[in-house]
Amino acid sequence: MENEVPNKVIVGKIRNCLKTYKVQLWVAPYITPEGNPSDETLQELAVSFSGQLDLAVTDTLVTLKYLQQHSLLRLNQNKLFRTEGIATLHLKVGDKSQLKGLKNPAETVQTKLNVTGESLIDVVKEQLGAQDLFVKVVCNGRVIDPNKLVNEQGVSHNKTLFCMVIHPENQGKMQQLENIMGSIKGTKRGAELLAGNSSSAPQGYGAEILDQNGRSLDIPDEENEALVVALSLHKRGQAFLKKRDYKSALLFLLEADDEFKICSSSLLQMVDNYAILNLDISWCYLALKSLDALSDVTERLAKSEQFFNKSYGQNLQRLYALKGSTGEEIALFVRLYTLQGVAAFHNDQFQEAVERLKKADAYISTLNIDDTHLTRLIELGFEPIESKQALRASNGNIQKAIDFAYKKREEREKIEKDEKEKARRKKISKKLGKCKNGSRVDLDAYYNMVNNLGFEKSLVAEALKRHNNDIAESILAIQTNFEELQEAAKVFAINQSGYKRLTAMGYDVEAAKAALQHFTGDVTQAMEYLLSNMGEVPTAWSDLLRECASADQLPELSMEEEQAFLDLVEAVEEEESYDDILGLREERMYIDQYLTLIQH
């Protein structure tokens, strides 16, 4: 009986009762002078608590003895840490099926904390029963780095280690996980290319960060790379999450978490991705039956709730007042409250758990749609998704839904038009080149000098670049250094239309650029030289061209990195369907499961 593990809810209720009455089971009168449990006083306490909690005396006594054993064990573990510096760490295995055939895998490990991550992983493998296990260890939402000391990675006494384990006989899964680690590296590399130099990315892809309404955001260059990498890793993680491959998803999401932490808090308030990332990480732990292993889950979910409340208002009232909810925001709150309910359950906060789970269930009920109203909107020419979104945003009012659907179409068309104009200006700005300080040419200043002051376009561009968009200095430069600016403009033209005219005639790209550079952009002279010399240029010209090429141009991706990049593009372009988002099947399952556990 003493080795029996009691019901979780009963344990929680009795533990709360012990806290309320400040009962310490590890001291007298519940422990004899010899250090043994006092059966008589434990029996008396069981009778008292069973009456208060409406539990059977036998169940209460079993639970008290279980908690007492647990307390005494923890007492000894704390003493060992104080006296010898040996920490006790609790093991939580995500997929216990991978431990089949292993003899008595331990639930804890004991180790010094000034050891490397590799040493810790070896100890974990030994305690789980096989040194040839493939193990990834996570503590506090951070994958343990084998090459760093564990006490530098948030590992401390009594922490829980979440272990992603693959049995050595399962070669397929081992290879899959190794591929995932390589894919993470490639994704980060591809995202860095997108953020820093889009022209070097495969197939000419570029990165654009949008807000919740689909408008692009202007992100400072110093934070742009970290944010693009974070968003890319998050998107790849969500792709695996959709496939219910929770181990792979979690590895990507934890890497994204590290990248998001580089960004400033003000930047994270501009987009909802970090709040959603915390939901996704928590959801992976829940799906792996290890939500209690994520020690900061309450803090993560609180941050998500704070952001959602700020964006949408308490109970979504701000969202409804501004534009109505099409359901996606409600789905976020359903997942949030479901996770908070489960987290509260594992913290023995059963009343809080019931309230959160029931709140999630109530939000689900608001998503129901009248089929006749849906048919009416579709008959008016709206797509099924548009119709569902409009009805949910209008609380089922058919006339309001029609107005909403037309308004959203107009908004989408305006945003699309604005974004096209922004993209056009960005393309022109990129074509004009960068200023000495690294900033882009100010297009408003450029058009002002060209259209209102009548200066030649190429001269204006060169002047603004040399003087970092200072209009007065640029005007003075054109007036006093006309010829110098004209020569500079010719040289800049090398990488613009000049070499394209030559390559269209069949000349090699490098030879065309080298000839243009030598003749300071004079296409006619370059053409005559190439014609006279069979399209070849002196080696010195080619060497000079390479020296003058962009020193900061990024190297090409390896085959593995390019594949990971293309996987990233696929994940970014693949949007989850509206009906999938609002299916909420798993949320309904967890709500029913945990309400049943608490109420029975």
C-alpha cells in the first residue's frame, strides 16, 4: 500500500489541506524519535482530513503516507546538496514507449552542477538504463548544450529535466531527429540570408514582416535579422506542430524562443508571434504529456494572456468594438485557457483549473454558425471562409455580416494597393544603392530634387548617397562637383542596365561588367572592345572587378542548407486552413478529459 501512487486530484487536495493547516509530515508528531512514520498520528490526521474533504479514510491515509515518504526523500536530497553539492534532478520522458525493454529506468539523477552538458546527458542515459539511447535534454525550455557547464544553462537543484528519448533500435527516428537538427541549422542560415541580403537567397526570395492586418513593418536593421530568424524557426515549428510531430516541433520552437529573446520588448509588442510561440511551446509539452515539466509555463501563459488582452481587450471587448472577431482570435483564447486550466490542475489549483477550462469551453460555443445565414452570404458571392468570418465577427447578425464582408474586401484591396506601392518604392530605393552611412536613399528627397528642382536622376542619387540624404549638401555638390558626380554615376551604372545590354548580345556577364568598369560605364566603348577581342577581357580587369564586388556578399548555401531554406519557404507559404484553426478538436478533448478528472 505504501508504494502505491494515489490519485492526482486526491494528492492535490490533501497537499492543499496540509499547507492550509501548516502540517509538516516530516517532523513530530508524525515522525517517531527513531525517525519512523507514526502510524497512530497519521491515522488521526487521515480521519480528520477525510471528513473535511469528503474522502475515504483509507484513500486519505495512503495519500498521507505517500506525501510523507516524498517529503522525507526530498529532505535527504536537500541535505545532500547542502553538504556535498550533489543536486537531484527529476526526469520526465516525453515518449515512454522508447524505454521499453529497459530495466527499471530511474525517475531522478544526482550530479554536481559544475559538469558539462555532455556529462549530464551521459548520467541521464545511465539512469534511464542504456548508454546508447539518443537523448535530447531540455531544462526550463532550453535545450542543454553538451559543450557548456550545466549551471550556466539554468539547471539547478530539484529542477525537472524533460528528455526526448529515442531507443537505439529505432534507427529511423534517430535519423529523423538528426535531420531535424541539421534542418534547424539550415533554416537559421536561410533566414539570415533573407534578413541580411535577399539577393543571395535561393530563387530571389526576400523577407517581409507583416502586422496582424497584413501591413509590412519597418524593423530596425540591428533587430531585423534576429526577428526574421525567430519567425522562420517558429514557422517551421508550427509546420511540425500541424503534423503532430511534437518532438521536432519543440526543437524548432525552443530555438525560436532563444532568437526572440534577442529582440527588444518594444519590438515584441508590435507582433503577436511571441505570444503565440509561448502557446505553441506549452502545447507541445502538453501533447508530450509533460506540461508539468515546463517550470515557467504559468509565466509564459501569463505573458501571452497579457499581450492578447492588450491587443483584443478583456473578454475580446476591444476587438469586438473595433472590428469584430472572425474566430481566429477566439481560437487563441480557447487554447490559452485550456493550457492555463491544465497548468492549474498540475499545480493543485483545481478551482482555478475548472474556471479556465469552462471559460475555454464557453468561447468554443460562440463559434457556432447558422447554416441558413451562411448560405445567404455565399449566394451573395462571398467565399465560404469570408462568409464564416463575417458571421462570427457580427455575432450571427446577417445584415451586419454582409456589411462586414464588403468592408473587409475593401480593406484587403486597400492594403494590397498600399503594399504594392511600398514594394515599388523599396525596389527603386534598392536600385539607387546605399548612402555612406549604410541607409537607403530617401525617396522623398530624391523625387523632390528630380521633380521640383529639375536635377538629373543619376546625379541626385549619387549626391544623396555621398551626403547621407542631406538635401542642402547634395544640391551644393551637384552645383560644385558636377563632373565628379557624373563619373560616379557612370560607374554605378555598371551593375544596372549597362551590362544587361551587353549580355543580351551574348557576351559573358563577368566580361561585360569588367569592360564597363574599365571604361567607367561607357557602354559603346565596352561594346567595341569586346567586339574587337572576341568577348574576352584582360585578367587584370576581371581581378579588379572581383575586388570591387561587394565584400559583404554572403556565400552560397550548401545543398543541405538550400533544402532547409526551401522547406522554410514551403512552411511560410503554407497557411493553415480557417476550418482547421477553428476545429479545436484537441482543445475540446483536453477540456473534457481534465474536467472529468477533477469532477469525478
